[in-house]
Amino acid sequence: MSEYAGLGLFMALGAGTILLLLVLTSVLGPRLRFAEKDEPFECGESPLVSPYRRFPVKFYMVAISFIIFDLEVVFLYPWAVVFRDLGWYGLLVAAPFLSMLSIALAYEWMKGALEWD
Amino acid sequence: MESILFWVFSIAAIGGALGMVGTLRNTVYSALWLVVSMLALACLFIMLNAQFVGLIQIMVYAGAIVVLFLFVVMLLNLTGGVMGAEEQPLLKFVGVALAVAVSLQLGSILLRIELPWPEVSPEYGTTAEIGRALYTDYLLPFEVAGVLLLAAIVAALAMAKRERG
Amino acid sequence: MEIPVGHYQFVAAALFMIGVVGMLVRRNVIVMFMSIELMLNAANLSFVAWSRLWDSIDGQIFVFMVMVVAAAEVAVGLAIIISLIRNRDSVNIEEASLLKW
């Protein structure tokens, strides 16, 4: 476990920096309050809109592609690490897997799931 | 030190799971509780010398699967009245009582196990070791996983994509 | 490694039971689906703990396979849920009682 001490230190430093900045801004920052400043920044849109509104289903297509190809990448990480040890054998055994997912990509393309509108 | 970490992560995992099941009002909060549970589980994996699996847990579960859940919740706008009634007191009572009984039973057995942990090589659980096992002994499951992913993407597109025109 | 293996197994069992309760008690399709994910994860924890106990990598490989199944299941299952809700406008599982509508 001791090899994770550096990670713990890093996280503690990160949290500490954020806390320090928050405390410093609340202590040192000047306070000027007026109505426009108190409303959330919305680029001139009316801020009184529920954040929960229906998203178009297009986003779901992107999310599905992401999840499947994310899994592909997960399998390719160990492949990339042991690639030199495996040599040509590694390329040979990864080829069916990769072609399977290339078929998936081609199918998505054909169905038009990669187009935005 | 290690026991403190174990208890912190276990309580976070179980608390996140309880929060997910117990949040009745807003499905978005349920999904966020699930993220807490997944992250705590990833930390437990790392404590068990499964570093790569722990990181993959964060990448796949917290980074992809729960995001997909959140997308669907936002997509369908499930925060208001679409939820419908959830009152079924008898079912609730029986379910919770059953689960508590089984958990106590399992706890009385499992918490008494005193098997010693073996020493493992520093290689154990690294990406390279996983890769060597995956690409030699577990070659067939690996290829079948590719087929499963292809089937999943075809099925999901067929279900969710509407033909134009 | 001061914590015995049984404690990890108990955490896995408790998570699994919470998932079962979620399936039994909740009627919101999406939360029920998240409960399934939770049960799969409890199994993963059990796999990792036992494989560490026997100094073997097999359990960790199996976790990979569980994750592939979970991802495939989520992609297809959520697509089913989307078309269900488009048709019935409700996430209550009791309303999805007809095979054809």
C-alpha cells in the first residue's frame, strides 16, 4: 500500500489548493452585489428555465458508440503493453477482434448513426 | 491504515448503493449515488492488488455506463410526474426483511473466514500480466467478447434508431 | 493485507443484497436496471477477492468479461427502455404488461 502514498499526497495537495483558493477569495475578494451579477451566467438567455429538459435522441447514439468502443479500448490496453512480447502472434489474435469492431463501425456508418441530423 | 481505508471504502460502497435504491424522487440522484458506489469499489479493487481492473472499473462504469444512464434520464425527462406510483408496502417490507435476513446469515459465515493472504509477486494484477493471460489462456473468451460487442451495437441501433422518411 | 478475505466477501454480499432489494422494491425501470449493474459489480468484487486469495489472475480476467456483458446489456437495455417510454410515457414497470400494444 505504501506505493500509493504519493497518490494520497497528490490528492491532499489538490484538495488543499482548492480549499485555500476558496477561503482566500471569500476573505480577500471585494464584494459588489447588484441584480445582474447575482443571476447565473446564461449568455443573455432567460435564466429561469428548468435544467431538466428533453435531450434529442441523437445524443444516445453517440453514447452507445462511445460505450462499445470504450470497451474495445479497454481490451487493447493490455494488448499494447504486451505487444512486443507477443510479436506476430499478438497481431494475429487481435485481428478477428478488431475486424469484428470494424464491422460494428461500418454498420453504424451505413445506418447513418454517425450523422448528426 | 489499511483497515481504515477498507472501512471507509466499504461504507462508501454500501452507502452509495443504499442511496441509489433509496432515492425515490429524482432518478438523476440515483445515478450519482451509483457513481459513489462504483468509485469506492474501484478503490477496493486497487487494495486487492487489482490495479488495472480498478482503473477499468472507473473508466467503464463511472465513465461510460453511468453516463449512459444519465443520458437516458435526461433524454426522457424523468424528473417530473412520469414516474408513477411506487407504493407497495407489503412488497417493500418482505423484500427488505428478506435481504436483511440473508445478509446477516451470510455475514455470520463470511466474517469468520480466516484464510491467510498469500504473498504475490509485484507483477500481480499489472496490465502486462493481464495482457499475457488474456491473449494466451483466455483467447477464445476475448474473441467472443468482440462478437458480443458487435451484437450489442447492432441491437441497440435497431432498437433506438428510427429510419428516416 | 490486514483485512481477512471474508470481510471483502461480506461487502460483496451486502451490495448484492441491496441490488436484489432494488429489483424487488423499486418500480422505476431505470433504477431496477441500475440495481442489476450493482449486482454485477458485487460479483466482480467477489471475483477479485477470491482470485487474490488464490494468487491467480483468472478472477480478474473474468471481471473483464462481466464488464463486457454489462456494457452490452446497458446499450441494448436502455434502448429497450427508451422505446418503452416513448410508447407508454411512463417508467413504471407495472405498465409494461402487454407483449404488444
